Amino acid sequence: MVLDCGIFKIFRLRKRAETQATSAQDTQAKHVTTPKAETKVKVNRRQALISKSLSIAGFILSRRGGEETSIEETSIDEDDGEEELQVVRDKEIKDCERKMEAKRNELTAINDRKRQLDSERRDLQNQACILLREFKARDKDMGASIEAYSKACHLQFSAILFKKLPLELRRLVYDAILADLPTKLINLEKGKEHPLIKTLPQNLLQHPCVLPSYVGLSVSREFVERIYESCTFRTKSLSIASWFLRTDIFNLDVIPKLHIRHLLVNVYSEDQSRDFFTALPVLMPKQASYLQKFMNIKKSQGFKLTFLLLSANSKQNTRNLLLALGSWVYRFRKLGMEVRVCKWVDGWGEESTAIGRDFTAAFKEDVTASRTRIETFVNWSEIAVDRRPKDVLWQNTPLT
């Protein structure tokens, strides 16, 4: 609008200047007969002044029109940018709403599927419970049938075994069965509620060969006797050892002291309340009574009795324990027993088949000579093997 007005003004001024120039030429033509130099100069000056004024006016108007035009264009651009931004925002909002609606529909579908799966799971659980009850009932019936059939087969086979094979061959069969045991060293521990709970491994107490209902009374007795003859039994105190020797654990009228061949007894030096040895070179009366019961063991010929010294970390404790055991070692030997005296090696653990330091060679001669050898053994126990005297027969040997 402003630009149009400026152009119109310029056009009108130019038109006026042209009209004045034409009038001046007509006047000059009329007065040709009387030309004057001064009048002509004035007309030319006036035309030049008008042209200059028109140029200045046109320049000023063009500047004003350009500024106003740029301002108007800027305002137009700003209005157009806001409109475009609003359009973009509206489009983004619509897209977000559309995506949210899609997510809602998807979540609804997932919840419906979850409820369907939960319903199917409950139905399957109910069916599984029904099948499990049926399976247990059938398994119970089948187990009873299998047990009866197995007992009958075992009884028939064991009867043939006991009748056809001599005792030597039957013992070989028992040894092959006992070879499946994890260890031949059985730790004895009296249970808190019942003496049989922790005395022997559960897999041994529940073995079919020790049950008369499977193999018969004669075979089960022979198998239990072979257990006592082939395994090493380790006791933590002399009282438990004494209890074990006179207790019929399997209820088969088999007394361990009549058949046991290897007994390992832990010997302590500090604790007197648990019926262990004291640190004195003599035995207390109650402790000596436990050793006295070992002399009642039947079949003493070939019986192995191992004393494992524990808590004898100092030379003094070791010497006292060896001196206290000296007289009993010789008494057991007179009965035909094989007696060993070993010291537990640190780091192997009490429950393992540890390698013991064998002090048995210190008791070769009589009691008087053994005292000197015990002193020699104790003094040289911590010395390297290559520096020990040749008469010190020191060696590390397995306990079983």
C-alpha cells in the first residue's frame, strides 16, 4: 500500500515536470520572433532544478518504501512461521495420540492373553494333580508288587548261594558288594536320639544284604560279619568304642567284638570330661577300664588296634601319651593283637584317611627299653629324614 502511494507521487511529479517543460517549449515557440538569451537560460535552470528535485524525491520515497516493505515482509514471515509451527505441533500431538491408542490396544490384548494363559495353567495344574494322585496310587501298588517280587527273587538266589558255595567263595561275593562303599573307614558317633542314628552310614544300614527279608537270616548275618571284618571303624573316644564293641547294631545277634578286625581309636591329651587320655604318663582308673575291655575281644589273633594321637602338638604331650600307652601296647600284643601307634598329621582332617606318623617302632623292646626309644622318637620327630639316626624307624603310613 505504501509502495503504491510512493510510486503514484513520483509519477505525478514527473507528469507535472513534463507538463511544465512542454509549456515552456510552446512559449518559446510562440516568441521565436523575440528570443532572448536570458529567458532561455532561466528555463534551462528551472528544468535542471526540477529534475534534481524529482530525483531526490524519488530516492527518498524509494528508501521509505523499501523499509516499510521489509518490515511488512518480516511480519508476514513471522506470522507464516508461527502458523507452520502450530501445524507441526498439531501433527505431532495427533501422532502421539495415535501411538498411545495403539499401545492401549496392545496392552489390552496382552492382559487378555495373560488371563487366558492363567486359566489354562490352572486347568493343567488340576489335571496334573489328578494324574499325580493316580500315579502315586499305581506306583504304590506297583512298588508293593515289585518289592514282593524282588524279595522273592533275592531269597531264592541267596538260598542257592548259601547252599551251593562254600564260605570262602561267599566271602568273595560279599567283598565285591562291599567294594561299592565310598570308603572302608567308618566313623562312629553316637546319635543324640538313638544310638543307631549316626553310628553307621545310612546306605549301609538300609542295604538289602543286611535285611533278612531280602536275603534271609543266614546270608544277612554273614554279610554283617564280613562288614565288621573288612572295614576300619574309627571312634572319637574310648567310651564310644566300648559301646560299639558290645552293641548289636543290625539286630541280627552279631556282636561286633566277636568279628571286628580293625579298630582305630582317637587319643586326646587335654579333655578329661570326654573320657580321653590325660597329659600324665599314667592312665586314670576310668580310662584304664576302657582299655581293659579291649582285652575281652574274641579272635584277638590278627586283630588290628590303632591309636591315633591327637592334640599332641608339643613334644611333652607326645612323650606323655606314648609313655601312657606303652604298657597297654605290650599287653595287647601278648594277646595276639597287631597294635599301631600313630600321630595325626595336621592338614589332613580328622574325618579323612589321614597319613599318620608311625610311632609303633618305639615299642619293639620291653617297656624299659621303649622309654629310651620314645625319647629318641620325640626328639627327632621334627628333624629332616636324612638327618635322623638310622635306628629311628620313622615313616609315614596310611591308617587303613
